[in-house]
Amino acid sequence: MDSRNGDATNRADAISSELRGPIEDANAAVVEQQRAQRDRNSQTASNWKAYTDRLAAAGIKPPSAAALADPAKLPAGLRPLAGSGGPQAGVAESSVDGQRILVLPEETIDAVTAGIGALGKPYVPKDGGEGPVAYSCDGLVRSVFSGAGLPLSGSAGEQLAAGKPVPLADAQPGDLVFIGPAKYGVQSVGVVLDSRTMLAADARLAGVVVADMPAGDSVLGVVRPALGTREPAPVPQRASGELTWRCGGVELPPAAPGTDQAAGAWGGFPNGLIPAGALCPIGIGSHVLRCDAAQTFAALSEAFAGTFRRPLCVTDSYRTFAGQVDLYRRKPSLAAVPGTSNHGWGLAVDMCGGVQSFGTPEYGWLAANARSYGWVNPGWAQPGRGREEPWHWEFVGR
């Protein structure tokens, strides 16, 4: 036993030594990316506040969307905003000290302000995409516009199908830009901020961010929520055989029903080097997971408490790369090789409070109920599989 443990310690040290340089470089790149994104988000928030402050200082009260619907019947003091095909509906302009100022509907301003307030919140691929903890791209749009009195529903494709289109050249802040290219279908949506930038919940950047506007054949259309909806029109659909993209990232194929395969890599970050801002608390201690896993685990814990009068007990959740190396050194027979653990993707938990033993009421309850929340005790960890770990549960999605 001592010999095996010594060998494992040597392997852990070798892994740590071999990967130290690449891991440090990857971590530095992640940290720099996050810093640059925070700076960009902050500058955009300041610019938006400057715009709304300028409206207030000029005594311009943003009118309702209905009041700006007809450019020929605008409120006093406003004039039509020229577009590529004539005066634009749903927006207007005025002048302050000889300077032109764009006037958006009150609802649009409220929606964009809410979106700006969500900057930095984590991205979530499926469940819980409407916030307030985390967002998907279409969930963010549904949340901020519906909250502002311009109801939107459905996926990005459904939003494009039902929205009233405007030419890309006429896009204004608060319009929605839909992203392809067509062979991937309508895979993402962002809120236009200006001709160069948009606000979006981005899978690749794992959060609500200010991103570059798409260009070329990546632009599938622009709609103006302030103009209401139309009868749904056809929109591009993903071509057969193409990868499934969602919110700017490739979506891995789901596990087959009844299987226990964890969801795997996501967000473009290395295993164990996921930024704290891309993870969400599970409501137990300081434990965090990928946001959809965290939200479903919290719901699972609440259901468990309904039976046992206490929440689930957790000893481990997201595990950094350094933490994986340390655990592999100390518990080589239990730990995965560093850089391969589903803990490093924020998709696994280790539990206590009775769950850590087969045959207990707590384990039995989870075995019967956890799958409906997307959680399983994987096959390799179950009795008779050679490596029994009743405490280890992984998120496989729903």
C-alpha cells in the first residue's frame, strides 16, 4: 500500500511539474480575458448612464413605445429619425444645444438598463436562463424586455420569427440582432448597443458581456421589440449534420436518456481553471457549480429537505486544478487524474449526511429521485463496479 501511494505521489508530482508551465499560462490568459471583459463591460455601463443622464438633463422624458410607433405622429419636440427606407418607426430624435440626441421608447431604455445591470452574471446553457442568477442569450432577452413591458417569449429563433424586422443599417440601441450563420440556424441573439457592440449572454465567454456585433453572413436579422410582434415568419434552421450551436458556443450532444454521462467541457475554459464569475453557488456553504447544475442541485436539496427536514450535505463541489493535484497526491485510489475530473468542470459533488453509504434512506431517496433533477450516482461508482463511491454524484442534464 505504501508503495502504491508513493507511486501515486510521484505521478502527481510529475503531472504537476509537467503541466505547471502550460497551466500557469492558461490561467494567466483566463485572468487577462476576464479583466479585459470587465473593463469593457464597465465602460459600456458608464456610456449608457451618460446617455440616460443626458436625456434627463435636457428634460426629455422618454415616451412610450406606442407614442413612437408612427413617425408622422410624434410627441412635441421630437422629429423622425431617418432610416435607409425613410423615417424609422419606434425611435425618434431631438436636439440639445444644437446637438442631435437619440430618443428611445421608455420600455426600450428600461430593457437595456436591466441588461446592463446583468453584465457579469454567469451564462447558463439551459435551465434557469431568465435570471436573476444566470442567463442564456434568449433568456436574457425574454427577461429584460418582458420586465420592461415588451413581452417576448420562446427561443432565439422564435423571437426572430415573431419580431418586426428592421434593416441592419437602421439598427438602434435596444434592437435585437440574431446570429447564425444560416447553416447553424438561429443560434444566438444580442441586444444592440451601437453599430459596433451588443449585449449578450455568451456561452464562449461564460457570462453576460459586451461583445462585438456580428457581421457578414453571421447576421440573420434585426428586429425592434418596441414595434410589437407579427405573425411568425420562416427563419433559418440548422442544416442536417451541422454542429448544434447555442448562444455563441457549440452545444455537446445530450446524453441518451437513462445514461450517466456527465455533460463534460464547457465555456472554453480548461478543467479546474474556470473563473469564479462563471460559476454559481448551490446554497450550501461556499460550494459552487456550473450554473444550471447549481440551480437544479438547489432544487434537489429543497426536495430532499421536504423528506428529511434538512438540506443535502456537501463536502466537495467545483475543484480547481491545484486542488485536483493535491487530492490525487493524498488519495490516489479515489481521485481522478488531475485535469480530467468532473469536479473540475463544476459538474460533480461529493455528499455526506447519510448519502455517503449505500443502503441508507438518504442514498435510497436520491437514487429514486435525483435523476429527475439531472443528477446521478454514475455507474462506475455503484456497487460491484470496482470503485464504489456512493457519495459521488454528477450532473448529466435533463
